[in-house]
Amino acid sequence: MYFKGTKTVRGIYMLALVFCICGVCFSSFAQTPKTIDGHPAWIMQGNIYEVNVRQYTKEGTFKAFARSLDRLKQMGVQTIWFMPINPISKVDRKGSLGSYYAVSNYTTINPEFGNFDDFKQVVNQIHAKGMKVIIDWVPNHTGADHYWLKKYPDFYVKDKNGKAAIPYGWDDTRQLDYKNIVMQDSMINAMKFWLVNTHIDGFRCDVAWNVPESFWKRCISQLRKGRDLFMLAEGDKDYLHRSGFDVTYSWDMFHKMIDVAKGAAPAFALDSIKAKYDKEYPKNGLELGFTSNHDENSWNKADFGTFPGASHAPFAVFSETFYHSVPLVYSGQEEPVLRAIKFFDKDPMGFKNFARAKFYRTLLDLRKNNIALSSDASFTKVVAGDPRAVYAYVRSKAGKKVFIVLNLSSKEQTISVKDKSLYGNPYNVFMGNKEPLSGKPWKIEPWGYVIYQY
């Protein structure tokens, strides 16, 4: 939402005036934020489920998606992330329906999905079930026919011909200019629009790594006032943590996991990524744990190609239980959908069996109910077998403890636990019973996984 004027404060004052005149003052939703290590308390043992509305059902609408809410709640999903819900530009459109990330208007709904009331209704339904909602936000660029291009051309970076520049070869988009302070204020105001009018719980910010730190500091501090707002950045630069984002993408860990899965790196190579994060990120910095997402599925064969067959499970366990991680499940992983979902055209996922739903429910419920898997719980590596194939660790907090053993190889491995503090009769989470654990060696199957709860 843009308010004409040349001074930063004018846009902010006008926004506040409009909201108050409408009887919906931004501050009226203020509350005392409940935080842990600076993050909303609810995300620390929570999770994220990414929703591709277009492909989720044959209808591809909010109303059709809402029919799955009870199932997702039962599966343990806590936070729904909607991929961009804004209308898509028609100029230079890709495919028959275009990219969600070529936004033509920041404050309206893509009619493909329904209308504004439909979205508010699904948000209310999600909240009524005790779940949270975040929406995908595209701040780096707009679509090629966003109304700002004509009305406020100075909002854009110019190419050598004086036209709005195209970022990174994405020719259905145009690059926004963050040197323009009025554009910055307009972007912040547009984000406030959704907080005020739909009461969402946060944003996932696309290409956050190409937006200046100074903007994010201004933006997040304004949005977060009086709110338990959750901010997820697509990016892994350390400044994103300093800017106020709760979670960044763990690209390095994801790619290292792929290397391990295909035998190109040993299991202990994961330690180098943890060491990097510990060195570069703040102590309270959190990372997104994932084996797939919309980009990786559509363009890079995740997870059906990157973690094929039985190899998916131990890496999913890892991403759901690792240190400083907030786990993500992408639409269709619970089925599983074993193909690349089209990005620019209609391609319904076709849910039928939900073969992995019980697996994910076990992991998500364990994280929710055991503080030892909180994002801020401690992590201790454990030697339990061949370090080239076996990756084992303990998570603990407030007297609770979880011991995870993963076979990240296609061969059977021998497990021998030397740490006597782990001996006893812990509860085997996936088997559903207590079993003796001692120094006696035992076998774990190829791509096997065990979680013990103490």
C-alpha cells in the first residue's frame, strides 16, 4: 500500500490514520510478546508446513485446502506457510498461470485462490484449531505489470536503457530499488496491511538475502511491536539474524545432507556445517530444517531424487530433531508425491494414501511434547558406530533427554554405545515400547533410524 508523499513519515502517518479511521488501529492488536531467546515462544517446539495452494487440490482454492486442516492438525502440523497469495502479473508471464513470485499487487488476493474473505476465513479456521499462519512475501522484486511500475517508476532499479531492471534473469519480474525510502515505507505498510486485516502470525520473506540489512531492521522492528511475530528468511547470510529474523535457510546443511545421501561425503561431514553455523550465527540463531520445499521439489527433484526411497527417513529425522532447527514439511511429502510439481501450470498433487503421515506425526508430536527437542535445547554428539555412516546425538533440556541414532548409509551398521549415561530402558519412540540399551552391540538396517526418549 502506497501513500503519496516524499517523506518517510508521511506514509507512516497516513497509514496509521487510515487504519484508525476504519476502526482498526494497528496498536489495538498489541500484546505482550512471549519470547524465548528473542523468538516467539510458540515456534521453539513448533514446526512449519508449506502449502502450495494451486496444486494442493483440483480446485486450487483456499476453501478446498481448508478441507485438509483437520488432517494436518492430526498429523501434528503447527504453522501453515502459504506460498504467495497475491495476484500474478500477466506481462511476461511464465506458463499458463505464472509464477507466484511475480506479484502484481501486494494488498489483494490472487483470484485463482478465492477472494479476501475466503482467505480471512481460512486464517480464522487455522487459528481456531490452535495453529499459526504465515504468508510468503516477495520484497525483492515485483511482477512485470505491478501498478507501481507506471505510477511510481522511481521505485525500481534501472537497467542501461533506463527501464526497470530484471533481477537474475527472472524476466517476469522487475527489481525494486531499496535506496528509495518511500518505496521502503510502502513495502512496510503493505506488510502491516496483512497483519491488521487478517491477523496472520508472520512472514516467510522470499530472496531476503538480496534486501538490505538496514531495511530489515526498520521493517521487522515496526512489524513486531506488541506481537509474537515470526519471521522466516529465505537466505543464509548472518546479517539476516542480526536484522531480526527468527529463522534462516540451512542451505549448507541441506546440500551436505544430499552429498551424504548419495555417498559423496561421510556422515561426519555434517559436523562441519554445524561448526560453521556455530561460528557465523548468533547463539540464538535458528535454521530451517528441510528435505524439500517448493523450489527444491520443482527444480531439483527433492525429495524423491535427492533422498530417494528409504534414504528419506533418516534425513527427515535429522532435519526434524537437529540442533537449533525449526522443521519444515512441504506439501505432499506426507503422501509422498514422488515427482516434480509443475511451477507455472496446474498440476494437482493427488493425495490418496498419506503413507508418511504417521511417520511425520510421530516426529512432530515428539518435538511438541518433549522440551529436549526445543530449538534451544542442547546438542551432544555421541560415538555409536562407524562415523562415516552412523550419526548419533543427544538433545537435552530441563532434565529431559532424547537420543537419536541414524544410519546415513545404504549398508547395515553395527551400533555400540559407549556412553553409560545412556544405558537403561529408554522408550523407543517409533517402536512404541521401552527396550534395554547397554554397551552390547546391535545392528541397524540400511537407512535406519532410532529415537530413544528418557
